[in-house]
Amino acid sequence: MELSKRGFILKLISLLLLIIYATVFLIRAKIYLDSDFGWGLRLGEIILKSGFPTSDPFSYTMPSYAYADHEWLIHIGMAKLYSLTGYTGLALIFTLIAIGAILVVVWNSDFRFMPIQILFAGLVLLSYFGIRSQVITWLFFAVLCRSILDKKWWDKYKFFLPLLFLFWANLHGGFIIGLIVLVVITIKRRKIPEILILLISILVTLVNPYGLGLWKEVWIFVKDPYIRFFILEWRSIVFAITSVELLSVAYCWAFILHYRKKYEKHEILLAVLLFLAAFSSTRNFPLFLIYALILIRKGIANFMSDIAVNRLRISRFKTFWIIFFALTSFLALIQLWGDYEAGKSLSEDSYYPRLAVNYLTNHLPKGQIFSSYDWGGYLIWKLPQKRVFIDGRMSSMRQKNRAGESDYIFGEYMSLITSKTSLVKVFEKYKVDTVLLPRSWKDEKSKDIMQIYVSKFIKKLKNNNFKEIYQDRVAIIFTKKIPSSTAASWEEESE
């Protein structure tokens, strides 16, 4: 009776945590604007209206690039839903997808550990959450991991995996890591049904508007080492790991290593591979945790069997559980506040040049506009009249022998803002006469290496006859020619 009562309380705590997370996820999705949202939405609108573009529709630096959108289906969905439900509707849908991933991970797990599982899963996913396509990979990867690690799921759903990969390949490039997991499982089991499932799953990924071109586009990102140094979410987890993530790693590996003899070798191998993937790139950490939280069900079951025969161990476990849950909850509160503040700092009003774009709309320059990498997607969305120098799609895009175009625009962009390339030559090449930059780039007191570079870049602009014509609390605009209309530099009244 006592166990039943305790089980009810723990399940109630789990439900409460899920409700809290659903609320927090929705709030974050509402306030945080992902830098890739704008171009994804516009691309979906273009596909719905005109079909699939055969070349880059947004940049003036690589307009001939044979672009394949490996997220085309989710972009179409976003465009359609945005027209029907607005940004709030999209925020709600992506929140439900993220909560769905958590439910797949914790469903039918030991009720004594379910609140802790939910705490870890929710906190880790929240740090990477937004209206962004990789959220769908969390859900699909969770379904795949439950299927390969849970015999009941495997027997029931294994023949649906090719259908999963068909949709996954057309929604997000994360299907590659799913196929790698399936390959490892198939090599271990070496049974005809598993081999057929793998082969069909690989083949159906070719059922997309680009054929092998989709694989090529995904592979370009996977093999590019350069972005792991300069793009935050592609950098190693070492540079950005939180206390909760560190605790979750210790929690999962404790069960895996202590009960390693209870696991199949390939199960531990996959845990190691996914951990290395997370170590290599922070954006892969949610995938490691999803797999690990499902994997340790076996370790938890063995742990509970070990302590069940000893009352003293049970008593110690109850005490430790309370302490561990309290510690995790305390760290959760700290991180929730931090994630909220981080999301707020990346809202449209706080981070993006909303007012500056309004100004440019009314004073549209004749030449091209140069802006920062992080603002490219926003400009594609809010200033569709003008093409962009670079945006979030272009970090790994390369081409050869295109006159007047860039061979590798991300490299050219980094060389430009770090003064390794001539500003005059680049701007003359692309006919740039207007520069839109974050106001924070003017800070000359910061000792951050990148900040030192960009403040010097602004000095070079001024030295090359670019004059500041606009300023607000977020953005500044430079041009080589002052518009004849009211273009005097001004400050927002709120400052």
C-alpha cells in the first residue's frame, strides 16, 4: 500500500514536471527567435508558390550555387502553419514535439526514477530549444532508440522504421545519425529482417526532391571542421557544458559502467559513439542524452533488484534520492532562469535589427547590403527586397569557377571581418554600399578576441569613407552615400 501511494506521488510529480516544462518550452519558443527561422520560413513560402529553387534564392555572393534544402518538408509546414496560426501557433507545435520526445524517453520507465529522467531530459533539451528543425530529430531519434533498445517496441514497430526514415530525411539532416545507429544494430544482429529494414531505410532517404543531392548537402555539413571553431552550437561541448549537463553525464555513465556486463557490447559502443559526437559538437548532446536515458533503464532495473533484498540499502536509497532530486531541482531552477534570460536576449526586439530594417525599407539602398552572419536569416525574412551577403545556410557552402561569385562565402566572411581580406576589394566585387551591423560591434573595451576583430572592422569602414547614418540600441547602419531624405544619425528616444 505504501509503495502504491509513493508511486502515485512520484507519477504526480512527473506529470507536474511535464506541465511545467511544456509551459517553459512554450515561453522560450515565443521569446527566442532562432537566427535560421527567417530563411526557413521564406524558403517554405517560395517552394509553395514557385516550386523548388535550383540555385540559391537569397544571396548575392553565391547565387549560382546548386542549393538542396534538406529540411524542405519542415519549411513548407512552417510556412503553411505560419500563415494559418502565426508565430504563436508554431511555438505551440514545436513545444508539443519536444514534449513528445521527452514522453517517448520516459514512458513506462521505473516510476521512482521518472521525475529525475524528466528533469534531465527537459533541462538539456530546453537549452537547445526553439522553433528550429532539429527539434523534429529529437522526436524521431527518441522513437528509433526506444525501438532498438526495447524488445517490445522492436517487435511491434521495426517494420515502420523505413517510413520513419522517409519522413526524417525530408525533414532534417539528422537522419544520418539515425542511420549510423541502425547500421551498428544491424551489424550486431545480422538477421535477414534487420538487414532488409536497414537497406529499405537507406533507399527511402533517396525519395526526396533532390535525390543524392540531399545526401551531398548533409555530408557537406558533417565533414566541415571549420564551423566547429566559429559557430557556437557546432563547437565542442567542453566550451559550453552546464552543471546540469555535467550531472546528467555522470548519472547516465554511472548506470552504464556499473552494470556494463548487463549490456550488449554494441549498446555501450553506441553510447560511446554518441558521447564522442556530443563532445565534438554541442548540438549533438541532446541525442546522446536521449539514447543514454533510454539505455539506462536496464541498469536501473538491476540497481533496484540489488537493493530490494536489503532494508538498509532501501533506506539509504530513499535518502539519496531526496538529496539528488533536491540538488538537481536547485540546479534546474538556476538553469531555467539562465535559459529564460538567454532566450530574452535573443528575442526579435533585443537581438535583431527590427527598427533598422524598417529604416532600410524606407531608404532602400541601390547597392548591396553587407550584414553579420547571424542576421542573414532575419534579413531574408524581413527585407526580401534585397539579397544577403551570408546567412545560416551558407557556413559550409562551396563552389568552383563562378565568375563574380564566392567560392566559399563563410571563409570569405571570416577573412573580411578579421581583416585578412581587403574590405575595398570585397565590397567592390559585390557592389556593397550599405553595411548593417550590431551596435555591440562598436565596443572597443572588450578583451574578447572576436570583439577586438569586429571593432577594428568598423574602424576600417570609417577609414574607407563609410559614414554612420543610423543608430538605435541594437543596430548601426553605414553607407557611402547619405540619402537625400531625412537620414541623419539618430538615437532611439528610449536610450
